[in-house]
Amino acid sequence: MKRIQQIGSCIILQIALATPALVLAETRTDGVIDEPLISSSERRDSKQLIKDVKREQRELAKLNRKQLQKQAKKGERLAQIALGGDFASEAQMLVFVPIAANDAASDALAWYSLAAKRGFPGAPSLDASGVSFYPVRVVRNK
């Protein structure tokens, strides 16, 4: 009986250890900063990572808002940053309507915040990977 309990405990332990890897495999996306910084086969250079991030941000800047939202909702962090930048840019164009501008700025901050919270152990941080943010400014009534 004790032997069966030990085997059962070993199986439960193996399942518990494998579960985070399964969840990670399901939530992974195609973004440059959504990959592990150090994989099992190669070590990524931080300078190369920054170049890759800049290139991907330029590519994402060419997409329209619907395409960005689709990628951002899937969890791609750079798409979330690009969508936040799109809202921040819109806020700057709406300075003559402070309420609408602040709503757009609020959406920008929400996407920036989501991207900053996302990731997984081993994923590079936004600061360390050279991500560029569009500035968010509060618009006040005059």
C-alpha cells in the first residue's frame, strides 16, 4: 500500500512540474520579446535582441489598429506596446477635446501596463530589450 502511495505521489509531482511548461507552450506568441532570453540551444545577445525589437516595432507600426488589436489580444507584448502608442498618438491629436484625449491616453496606459505585466520567467523585460514607448501626456482644460 505504501509503495502505491509513493508511485502516486511521484506521478502527481511529475504532472505538477510539467503543467507550467504546457501552459507556457499554449500562451507563447511570435513576438521577439515573447521568447525566452536564453533557450536550450543558443544564448541570445542583448544587442541583437535590441535590434530585433526595433525592427519588429517598425513592422508593427505599419499595421492598422484592428491587426494590432488581434495580435495584442493574443498576448504579443510588442503589439500591446504598438497599440498603446497608437492610442497615445490619438490622444495628442485630440488635445482640443480634453475628455476624448484623456480617454485615449487612458487606453494607451492600459495597454502599456498590460505589456509590462505580461511575460514569463526568462522573458526579457521591456526596459532591457530597448522597447520604445510613445509618450503619454495628460490634457487639461484651460
